[in-house]
Amino acid sequence: MNAPLPAEVLKQHLIDPEICIRCNTCEETCPIKAITHDSNNYVVDPDICNGCMACVPPCPTGAIDNWRLMVRAEAYGVQEQLGWEELPGEKALPETAAALPADDVPAATDLAAPAPFSAPGATVPPWSAAHPYVNLYTHKTPMTATVVGNYRVTGVDTESDIHHIVLDFGELPFPVLEGQSIGILPPGLDAQGRPHHARQYSLASPRDGERAGYNNLSLTVKRVTEDHAGAAAHGVCSNYLCDLAKNDKVQVIGPFGHTFLMPNHPRANLIMICTGTGSAPMRAMTERYRRRIDTGENGRLLLFFGARTERELPYFGPLMKLPRDFIDINLALSRETGQPKRYVQDLIRERAASVRELLADCNTCIYVCGLKGMEVGVLDALRDVTVQGGQDWSILHDALRREGRLHFETY
Ligand code: A2P
């Protein structure tokens, strides 16, 4: 008699729908388009995923890092995963598969070598970054914060309605670091009658609070009234947040993010490149440095900030009051009357000598946050200034990523 053939076992890659904040990072990172989503979930197609792991380090919550040993023929399909509210538990494998020694079960990570540097930025934090806490509060266990401030930080006569919103956590612990984000759960139900998913916002305040020593933090939120193509659209969470009044309660989850973090060692330099609300983490990092200006521990700060006009540039007034020997500010305005259109990448080229000098210093970290479109432009500009200086960009780019010194957060 023939023995039954051993069932083929798959280490199936799954995303935990209870922890996932639907930030799209995994789908963007996947080099072979194995990740897809609908209005409910982000899911991994078992017929495409080769376990390259490229999506795992960038995930800000760790929701992506779930695996189940399955008989391949019974793997969870895309449609089934899209309907999940929670991950299924481990299933017992049939005798024929379970009888295989553990070493014979192909690990997803054995199937393909991770693509080195498939993302433009690092997937590790700078070596000296402080330890971040993540997922302290989840969709199932959100915490309630109180609004203690909400005011507009762009000119009232402009189309860019950007708000600075301060949330207080009272007695509950909510430890954060500059560069991390939180999730906000807007009240109400979506078109399918389900509670809205969390929306992610970067912190605009440093680790010790919007007001030093207070258990609070701030966000920079743009009221969304149109989609990327310019068609009318109502941003559920941004409108909710921008309309909040003092003392209103907000459901918060997080914190999230373990790589877009600032270096913690003395005399570290920061190159900060942002557009619009991408200024939030730059404000947080700048404020961290400003509060310790007298310690002599600060390195150099070089800021490239893009906006349509001065009046549409969030925090323009307070930013311009910072001492020039503390921060080197370069504003790229694209629609200022009487001025040529300029983007942040144009200014990086204009300031090539300073950028090169900082890039050559291993104590320099670079942060890019804002419009997705600027990613390529900024990388091209960094490459050009490097090559002009007689250096090899691909070697430097790899080093910046390996050492956690180049970080992108774009949307
Ligand atoms: P533009 O005037 O061409 O839209 P927004 O106000 O939409 O958030 O944009 C912030 C700034 O980023 C604007 O000055 C905008 O210019 C600019 N911007 C748009 N696309 C890019 C890009 N691909 N690279 C750099 N900056 C960009």
C-alpha cells in the first residue's frame, strides 16, 4: 500500500485586523503586489506572497507580523480575509503534515531572500533613538483624551484650513517620542454600517508634552474637502477633529511607529524636509531641540519646508521667531504672487554645499514627511548634490538606510 502523500504546508502571512490602522504602508512597500485592501481590511494574497519580509519592518503597529502554519490547499483566501473582524486561531495540521519535522516546514522567510532596501528610506531607527512604546491602546481598548486646544495655524483667508489640536490624557500613561503617531477613532459608522477605522496622525509635540511636563500632545490636522484629484470629498476624521471644541472627548489608540525616530546622542544634526502637515514631526523634533538649547548638546538643524504661500504654511509665525543660529530655515513657496514656483527639492539643490557637509557627517539624520510626490524629487536632489561633490550616491544611500539615518513618511 502506498503511504498518503504529505500535505504541502504553508507558513501563511496574515494581517491582524484588530491592530492594523489601515495606513497603507504594507501595500506600498510590497515589491510584488501581494497586499491588497478594501474598505474593511488589508490582506495578503497567499498565492502571491513569497515571504520576502519587505513589508514587516515598516509596519508602524506590528499588525503585519502574523503567521499561521496551514495546509496550502486550505490557505485563507483574499475574500475570506477581507471579511475578518479578527484573526483566526492556530489550526491543527493533519497528521501527514504535522508529522513533518519542524525544520521541514518551509518558513515564509526561507522562500525568498529579503530584497535589500526595497524602500527609499530606512526600516530601522537611528542607533541612539530612545525606546518607543507602541500599541498601548488598541481598537478594542482605546483611551479617552480631552481636547484642551484647537486653533487654526494657517491664514483664515486661505483654502488650507490646518489646525493645531492639543489632547490631554489626564492621569493615564501615554508615552510618546517625536516622529511617532497616534490613531483617532472618529465617532459614527461608515457606509457599511461599521464603526470607522482609526486615522493616523503624526505628533507635532515632543516627548515631554505640548506643554513641557504635561501629559498632553498635539497634532497638525488639515481639513480634507477634496481628494487628490481635486474632486469634492469630505474627510471623516479631519473634519471631526477640526470641528472639536475645548473639553470634547476623543477616542485615541497607539502610539505607533518604531523607526521614524530622532537620534538621542549629543550633537546629532537633523535635515528636515516637509510639505504642509508633514511639518508635524519636524515641529516635534525642533521643539525637543529648542527646549534644551542651553545644554550645548544640540547639533545643527536644517529645515526645508514647502507650502503654497507663507499664509498657507502651518506655524509660519512661531517658526520665523526661532533664532537663526538655532535652525537654518529654507521655505519653498509654490504659489506666492510675484515669486517663481519653488519646491523643497529646488532649495536642497540651492543649498548643496550645506547639505553635502551635513550628509558627510555620520551624526546627521534626514527626515522627509508630506506629499508622496516629493519622495522622488527629494531623492533626486540628494543624489545630485552628492554626485556634484564627487561622491557615489548609491553607496551613501545604502549607508543612510542601513544606519537608520534617512526616513520617509509620505501620503
Ligand atoms: P503646488 O503649488 O504645486 O501644489 P499642499 O498645500 O497641497 O499640501 O502642498 C504643499 C506644497 O507642496 C505646495 O507648495 C505644493 O506645490 C508642493 N508640492 C506639490 N507637489 C510636490 C512635489 N512633487 N514635490 C515637492 N513639493 C510638491
